[in-house]
Amino acid sequence: MLFRSADSTVYNLMNVSDYLTAAKQAGVENVSLPSDVQNRIDLVDAKIKSAASTLKSETDKNRNRINDILDVV
């Protein structure tokens, strides 16, 4: 259950990242978001991707450790 929750969170974070990418490209006719707003979106996106990557990595490590212990028992 814990691993499914973490996997779901990673999936949701990556969806947010996709939404930010789409939002950054939003515009009406020839008007788009100001470059400072696009830069802030990039910073937030990088933080989200980093958090998702860290969560996935740590979850995978813990999953493997728990499985190794359960295999011994």
C-alpha cells in the first residue's frame, strides 16, 4: 500500500510537470507569457521533477530492502 501511494504521487507530480509545460506555452494569438513567468515555471518544474525523481529512487530502494528481508524470512 505504501509503495502504491508513492508510485501514485510520482505519477501525479509528473502530470503536474506536464501541465506546467503546457501552461508555459499558453498564449492568445501572438501574445504569450512574459519570459520571467516562463522562467519561474521552469524553476518550479525543475523542483517538481527533482522531487518526483527522489521519491521514486528512495521508494525503489526501500521496496528492494523490504523484499530482501521478506525473502530471508
